[in-house]
Amino acid sequence: MTHVAVSLRRWPWVELGLLGFPLVFLALGFWLLRQLDVPTASGHLWPAAVAAAGLIAAHVALGVWCPRHDPVLLPLVAMLNAVGLVMIERLASNFTARQVVAMLVGLTLAVVLAAWPHALSTLRRVRYSLILPGILVLLITVLIGLSPLGGGQSMFLRVGPIGFQPSEPLKLLLIIFLASYLDQHHEKFRAVRLSRLWRERRWLWVYFPMLFMWGFAMILLVLQRDLGAALLFFGIFLSMTYLATARRDYALIGLGLFAVGASAAVQLFAHVRARLLIWRNPWPEADERAFQVVQALLAVAAGGVLGQGLGQGYPDFVPVVHSDFILVAVAEEFGVAGVLATVGLYLMLMERGFRAALRARDGFAQLLAGGITVMLCLQAFIIMAGTLKLIPLTGVTLPFVSYGGSSLMTSYAATGLLLRVSADEP
């Protein structure tokens, strides 16, 4: 009895209480779509029930095998995922089952990584064994990959009935590699003077492996025309380098290279040039290339402050709204209030991620948590700002919300590592 009492006192009751919000949102969202008889919704309640069962099972597993984890992280990502599932059921119910399956796989990955006590030490040792196969798979995708939406972008690889986007898990593998490498050599990166770099050529070997791995991945992404992922990879690399070294000159050089690369991309790639022109003024081509952007802006305007109500708007006028433009559907049916609530969830996720990084017991865990937080929140910023026309549109998913199995599973795996870092706090 004493052991049971101690276990109950240590149980993450805060997490269980906070999970009530996504569970209630899921239940009400699917129930309302059924009552309103929305044409694009299936009317089934089982996806919500299965997703809720998965979240409860993940909570129980974490409480048993990883009781010291941050109790706020899982409810945060679960709330974002709940919003995504309700909107996918509302917009494209034929994809709901696939997203629920990806959610269950992602939750399993998160629990395994969080509950594995030697996860961080193992990942730190096998950095090359992780990044090299990831780059190889990306190379194979460039050569024989598929483009479901056309346009020449070989972004997906199919193995039997299963298709996935290799650039998604590669983001996490790159973060693990950079965290391990930068932690091992951070003193050398801090000490080297760029003005003496050529005269002290012994420093070059420190830079070469890191720049080669990152640079080769960037080249493959550019060849793949996946410039959204390339931008994200660049942001992750620059942020983690600064976190590891606190060197402003590295950041300034990186931003300068970004400006040069962006200018070159505008000159070399017609679709990049088109997106820049659409961003500057989409209205002259509202019926052609800028149709998606214009429809998105009209949907956001129609939402107003509080929105049209779930199932009451017309966000399906926006092409592929359940994927990259899912925030537009949130804006039309939940209004500016819904958009601000979504942004607030990502800001809270950023706070909890950096909190775990600051409290981590070693440099590798700090950089890993910081890199994962940058990945999730920078990706969210890029697509949210792009769909709202604050920056040129770049095709990436909204983490945990947009449809996309590869993205969802990768995001949950990253969350599992954040949970592991938070559980290992001294």
C-alpha cells in the first residue's frame, strides 16, 4: 500500500488534467461535425475515440516509465494535434484515418524515446550512423522519388504500400548530429578566429565534417526543389551553431550567405521567382498562379474576429487547404481568436522546450532540446507567416496540425526526445 501511495503521489496529475482540453476538443469537434452534417466530413466518431485512447495510453506509459518528464509538453502537442484532426475531418475526411494511424505511430515513438533511459547517450555516440543513411535515403528520393502533386518535385519515397517524405526525419537526424558534433568541438569553435583561419589550417578539419553533412543535405534539397525544407535546415544549422558558440560573427556570416543564396534562388528557379512576385502583389494573377494565395486571404478576411463557426465557412475553396494552408481554415471558422490561440500554443511549446534545454544536465542535451525547439517553432512560423502573406510562401507543414504522416511522426519523435531531456534534469 505504501508503494502504491508513493507511486500515486509521483504520478503526473497535472499532465492528466491538461490532457482534458484536447480530449474535450476532439470529442466536441467530431460530434459537432456529425450533428451539422457537414458534406466534407465522414460523420464517424471512431477517429476521435481512437486518438483519445492513444493519448491516454501515452500518458499512462509515460507515468509508469518516465515519471519525471515535463507534464506540459504532451498536452501542448496533443492540443495542436486535436485541432489538426478536427480540421482534417472537416476538410478532407478521407485522410482522417491515415492521420490517426500516423498519430498512434508517433505517440509510440515518443513514449519509446522518452522512456529509454540511455536514449541521449546512445544518440550522441551514433551520430554518423544516423545522418549518413538519412542523406543516402534523401539521395535515392532525388533519383527515383515520387511527386504526388506533380511539378517535378521528387519529395516522396514509396516502399510497398507505404510512402514517406525522407526530408522530415532527416531534420531530426540533422539536429542529433549537430548537437553531438557541436558539443564535442564547441571549445574549438569558440576559440578559432576567422581572420586567421587560412593561416591556421589545422582548424579546417573541425569545420569540414559538419559543413559537409549539412551542405550535402542542402544541395539534395535544392535539387529536389524542396526549398521550404532547405530554408528550415539552414535556420536549424544557424541557430544551433549560435547556441553552441555564442559567436555573433558566425550568425552574421550565415545571414549574409542566406541573403546571397536567396538572391541566387530567385535568379535560378522560376518557381521561387514566381512566389516572390505573388507575395508582392497576388491580385493581377488571382485566377492563375496566385489563386491559392488570394483564396486564402479571402478566407482569413471572412473569418473576422470570432470566425464563421466550425463547418460554417468555405475554406475548401482554397486548394489543398488540409495541408500547408490549414491555418487558413482555422482563421475562417475560428477567426483571429483561433489563430492567436494556435500561435499561443506554439509560444508555450517554445517556452517549455527552451526551459528543458536550460535545465539539461550536459551540453549535448542542451543543444538537442534547443535544436528541436527551433525546428518545431521555426517551421510553424515559416508556414503561418507564409499563408498569411507576411513572408513569401514556402511549402512546409504546420507541425502537429497539417495533414502529413511523415511530419506528424517526426514531430512526435522530437517531442519524445524533449520529454527525455526534461526527465533527465538534475
